Amino acid sequence: MSFLSQTLSRVKPSPTIAMTNLARELAAEGRDIISLSAGEPDFDTPAHIREAGKAAIDAGHTRYTAVDGIPELKRAVADKFRRENGLDYSPRQITVGTGGKQILYNALMATLNPGDEVIIPAPYWVSYPDMVSLGGGTPVIVTGSLENGYRITPEQLEAAITPQTKWVILNSPSNPTGAGYGQEHMRALTDVLLRHPHVWVLADDIYEHLVYDDFRFVTPAQVEPRLIDRTLTMNGVSKAYAMTGWRIGYGAGPVELIRAMANVQGQSTSNPCSISQYAALAALTGPQDYITESRAAFQRRRDLVVSGLNQCEGIDCPTPQGAFYVYPSIARLIGRRTPGGTVIADDRTFAMELLNATGVAVVFGEAFGLSPHFRISYAASDEQLADAIARIRGFCGNLRQEPA
């Protein structure tokens, strides 16, 4: 009999973390590595937020807090939803956790029973299916194609819903594709959900503020207010304010759900870091200039990466609406050989051969549920990105087409 839980057989390690760790190990060995695998801003946390964290320490805010957040932060989160999204939540409908990931995890642990299904559009963030499996549920994958901008259609959503469906997860803009559901696309999905009152909506809005060109962010309960009583709207400070290491996420939903999530959190981690909560309070209530500045930098980098990748032999890279990822197709490279004779049989092989040959670390598309693709995070300097694109271009140019 195995000492380890059978639950672990249903989950696997995060491929994004694995590739990031591998890149770090190679760099420590002296390799010239450009890691484009991690999903975090490369900017410093804004100064006023850092100062708020220091002030919290000096003020003695270093003890336990309420399990799911200090009252001041909950009020600030409610104000944010009202101000930016037109959603009216009271503080008792707000929960604060150790990152957005914990908010999602708490919700699924608090609600899933064996046999419950959760619809997950693909390409998806790598943790969604494994979280569902850990909760005893069944992930139901619905694939959005490159031709549809990686978005699922209302017809696909309708076909995936069964009497066992408990949640649908909607992540816009998306990790890994950067694809967004605008007003029209989101309305088409919410119209379907109105016809199925047993299905709840888990809206992952973590990339809300990183949108480009004329794309306008919307969240499901904003588009269709009749869904608010069965929607959990999740967000956080990690991406918008370069606070990944501070570990603060938050969510809003019906009181019964929020209480249940607090119970899960109370028996696992208890409260998020007290110091980080006061820093997050400063982020939400203080100057917002950083968001505008970082968005402009990310859009410039997006354009650099998309243009450069589309000049690489065999790569097709669409232009994302948001986040800081691109998700190019390598369908035209499958079957080609490296100078060393390795066949590019799939995107995992492509990613490993690219890393070994050039030192550029990316994440293979298999991890996100749609192949043959790979993900690049362009949360890196312009110089690093230009260097990485040049290396990728050289790698693809050296792949040999097998004779027919």
C-alpha cells in the first residue's frame, strides 16, 4: 500500500514552474539562459506600496488577522468592484486569500462533490484541471481554436453543459493565449448560462488591467447582472501591481459561498500575510499611474514579440488582446529535424530542443491543453526579448524539412 494519497495520482506538477526551475538550474550552471516561461511582471512593486508594507511592520501589523482578510482591505476590494466593474458587493461578500490561486482552490474545494463537472475552456491555465481533480470533480475541456481567436463559442458551451455541470471557468484575458472575451463574445456565453441556472460561473479576471489597443475588459456578472448570485469574481494585485511575491488575491460572490471558502481557508492556511494585506490596501486605494505605465510597456513588448515570431520560419503567432503572453502555433514545424537529427514530433520536443540549442526557455502547449503551440511570457526587457526572438529565428531556420 502506497504511503501517499491516491488523490495525488490525479494531479501533476505545474509544467510552467518546472520549466522555470529548469531554466534557473541551467543558468546556475553557467548557461546563457533567457527564461520566458514565468508568468510575472519584471517590474518592481511601486514605491508607495512597498512603503505601505514597511509602515505596516513598524505599526505592529504583524499578528493574525481575520481568516479571510482585514475589514479595511475588504472595503477597498468592494469599492474597486463598484468603481471599475459596476458590481455592487458588500464587504461580507468579499474574501481575501494567499494569491488568486488560493481563491480558486478554496471555491472548488468548498463546492465540488464526486461526479460534479467543471467546464474549462482550452487553452487553459495549467492549474485549473488539477484543482478540479483535487476537489474530486471532473474537468470537462472545451477547446477554442486558433481560427476563433482561442475563444470558445456559445454552441460549444451549450453542448458541454450537462446536469452534472457545477462550474464554468472563464479567464479573460487568458493565460496562456492573451485572448479576451469582449462585450459581444461574453454576452453570447452569458446568454447560454442564463438557460442553465444550475451552472455557476468562476470568473478569473487577474489580467483585467493588462489589455491593449481598443479591447475593453468586461467580466461576466457585469455583462449579465442576473448571473451575480451564482458568480465568483476573482482578481488580485499580483499582475496589475507587480506584487506576485506578496501573495494577495481576492474574490467576491454570494455570502454562503464566501463563508464556505473562509471555512476551507481557516483549516488550511488561515489568514494571508498581514503585511501584504496592508500593502494591497495601498495598491487599491493609492495612485494608479503604474498600471498605465506598465500597460504601455507590455503593449510595446507584445508588438515586438508578435512581429518577430511571425518572421520565424514555420511559426504563426496571432496578436493577443491582453495579459503578457503569446501562444504561437508550430504546426508547420512538426516533422522537421534539428541539425542533430532530432525530429520535432510535438511541442514538448520543440521546447526542450529550443532550450538545449539556444538557451531560450518557453512552455510547451501540451501543458495548456492545445498543441502544437508554445507559450512565451513577454514580461522581460526589450533587449532580452529581441535576443530571444533572434535565437528562436535561428533555431527554426536550421530545422530541416524531411523529403516527401
